[in-house]
Amino acid sequence: MSETKPIVLKIGGSVITDKSGELAARTEAINRISEEIAKANVKKLAIIHGGGSFGHPTAQKYGIKEGLREETQKVGFAETHHVMTVLNGLLMDSLVWHNIPAVSLAPSGCVITENGRIKSFDDTILKTYLNMGFTPVLYGDPTLDDKLGFTVLSGDQLVSHLAIRLTASRIVIGVDTDGIYSADPKIDKNAKLYARLSLDELGRIKERLGKSHSPDVTGGMLGKITELFPAVERKIQVIILNAGKPNRLYRALKGEEVEGTIIEKE
Amino acid sequence: MSETKPIVLKIGGSVITDKSGELAARTEAINRISEEIAKANVKKLAIIHGGGSFGHPTAQKYGIKEGLREETQKVGFAETHHVMTVLNGLLMDSLVWHNIPAVSLAPSGCVITENGRIKSFDDTILKTYLNMGFTPVLYGDPTLDDKLGFTVLSGDQLVSHLAIRLTASRIVIGVDTDGIYSADPKIDKNAKLYARLSLDELGRIKERLGKSHSPDVTGGMLGKITELFPAVERKIQVIILNAGKPNRLYRALKGEEVEGTIIEKE
């Protein structure tokens, strides 16, 4: 059983929170997603979620990503982590309620970055949870940084990093659009959804993608895509789908066909 | 500044929760205690809190302390950790609100025990937080165990362990009685409060102390005292006081005289 390759699931902050609000959780979406995860019953699953209207506005308010410059930011760091634990708590509550043995692991407590990039991450405990049948749940979180004092680690960076470390079979990314488009579908009505992209194709369209419009201290869709390259390079398949629409996440976790963008090396 | 020896503060679950209820937090006590901690303005402070009516009943319901025996316990482990994060969240919210740069560190994510005793605990990140002026906050939590599969790690075991690892100047323990008595003051009206105990005296009275009456999977006052021996052996002074009464915690953190029991090696 410990030979099974895990799936790494990212749940975007835009799906489980209302990014136009502040500290505004979408509890219905959280419950539906938990139900879909429970129903899919994946043998080995690690979950990472974003900050949405919890982590991002708070981190931005105090300039946490840019690093430690003044004493007053420390309470801001504490507050950013705290609001992330609140959002995480809502998801954990729902996961446990759906009988998923989910255990939260805060990156602020186990990751050290260097200029914003993961430098050390002891994943011994995470791997043990996974091999025992638990579902570790991580999230975008402020972290200590060897150069900056501290910074913000995005859930997106964690996804690729973990998928590689855990030799994941697949990465499933749930966002609030149907996948990757030729243009921003929120602006351009003629934007075309890509069903499949090779790494080369992804590289070519990367620069054409706009950034998201809500405050996202960790880079929006462009950031997401940039982070995926190292995992796809290692032949880990990625699927980006709309987790705001019922059953898509469920189908992807089950390995069934579903609307979205598949990214593969070749 | 990094030369300053830290104070390790334990806040008993009986102080911040109502142990006769279930998931019953004493929010007024939490806020008063946060205010006292903020006012005391200790340079280096690590906080550990107990589980009270959050962690204990849930851990007991699923037999988490006794280890992994059946699959269904895994959700119980997840639930026990989750309810502890809820209690921790209430304290964190109040600490951050009082401008304390407090960062929670869940033992379930950084400690591995062996037959219930701490076997590995990488405190690199904790020490960095402390040296940077943050206030790490830990708590009694279920942990992975090399022999039992998993178990429950008491806040009390953490207190001594951390105080030794951090070469703390003092341990301050806030409980719901005035200190250590010659008998259980909740039963025996003639119970006498000890103002000062040597390690030898503590050893002699240890066996006479009764266990607490509410479900406490980690041992009540007897367990607390047993855990303190290794720290007192290393000449770390301990003060046990009533954190349910205003200003006692504040005075102890300031190093002022206060009603309670002081325990010293000789």
C-alpha cells in the first residue's frame, strides 16, 4: 500500500473564499469539495489550499512577502498565519466531518525559504502521515526566510515541490475557471480553453497570460503556471479544472475524463 | 538579545476551558490572560497550553493515547488535532489582538514520540522564532509514535522538554488552583498550600497527590508534577499559580512576588 503514488490536490483560494471580500469563506463550496474528496476515496492524497481573501489581504497589508523591515510587521506575520489557520480550520472541520482523516501541517512550522524559495522542508512526518493513510493538508503560509527574515510561501510553490518530493502520480488543481485559456476569459469573450498543453506549448503561452485581478501576493494564474514547470518536467501530469463546478474535482480524483486543461511534458 | 533566557509559560486547559463541558472555552479568561501576557512584555516567551474540554474528551472517545489499533481511530486522531487547533485558534486570536507576535506550532507536525515520550523534535524553527522576537505557542496534541502508531503528547511533557532545550530561566505554570497543596483542596478543606518545595520534598508529596476529577487523558496534577522533575533537576525554577485569578500570571511573568508554589532543586 505504501507503494501507491499519491495525488497532490491544490484547492485555489478563489474557490473556497470570496476574493472580493475580506475573510469571506465560501462554506458551501468547502462542504461540497469535502464531499467530493470523501466520495473519490483516493488511497494517498495530499491537499494544499490557497489563501484567498484570508491570507492575501493580510499579508499585503503588512508587506510580509517583501520580508522583515520593521518590528511592527511581526504582529502582521502572526496575524497572516493566524487568518490562514482560520480558513484552514473551516476546511479541516468539513473534511473531518466527512470522515477524512485529515491532518493540517502549517508550512510556517516546517519550511524555511531563501529569497522566497523553499530551502528546507523536513517531510518525514508528512510522509509518515501519508503512508499511514492520513491526508496531510498544507496551505500558503508565511514562512521564515534565510535572506528576507520572513516571506510568504505560496500554495502553488508547495504543490510542485511536494509532488516532486512525494513522486506523485498526478497534480489536480482546482481553480475558479474551467482551465487555461488563450486569453483571460474574465475579459476576453473569445478566449479559448486549452484541453491539453505540452510543456513547450505552456511555455509559449505563459507570457501571454494576464495576472488575476484580485490582490494575490503570490502571483495569480501566471504564478501558478510558472510553478508547475519543474513537476511537469519530471513527467507528473497536471490537470487544471474548475472546482467551483460540482463533480469536476471528484471526476479528476477518480481519474475520469473531465473538462479542464491537462498539462503533460510532451 | 538572543542571549536572554526565555520563560516557558504553561496555561492549563482547566483555566481556558470549562472541563465540565465539551468544547467549552472560557473566552473571558483567554482575553484576560492575553492582556496579562501583553502587559508583562517578556523578551523571550514560549507558551504551551493544555487541551481542557477540547482535546481530552475527543482523545478519550477514540482511545488515541493508547495507540493505533483500528482504522476508525484515524478520523478520531484527525478530530482530536482539529479540536485542539480550534482551542488554539481562540488563544491565538486573542494574543494577536493584543499585539503579541504569536505563532502556533502544532506538535502533531513536528514531534515524534516513542511509547508516549518525545523521541524527536526538531526545534530549529521554534528557536528561530524565539530569537527573532516571536512568541511560539504549542499545545497538547496527538502525535505520531514510533511504537504505538500514534498517541497523545501532553502539554506538561512539552513544558519540561522545551524548558530544558531552550535553557529557560523559569517555568510558569498557570492552573485553576493556587498551587500545590498537601491534599486535594477541592475535597479536603484543611489542605495546606506549599509556598516553596525542594525537589526532595516534591518527590515525597508526589505520591500523596490525587488525580484530577475531570477526564484528563494526560494525567492531571500528578502527571504535571512528575513531568517537572527533569527541568527542576537542571535548576530551572518552576512556579505553579492560579491563572484563573487576575494578575497572578502577570506578576509571575514580571518576576514579582505572587501567591503560588515555587519549586526549586534545593
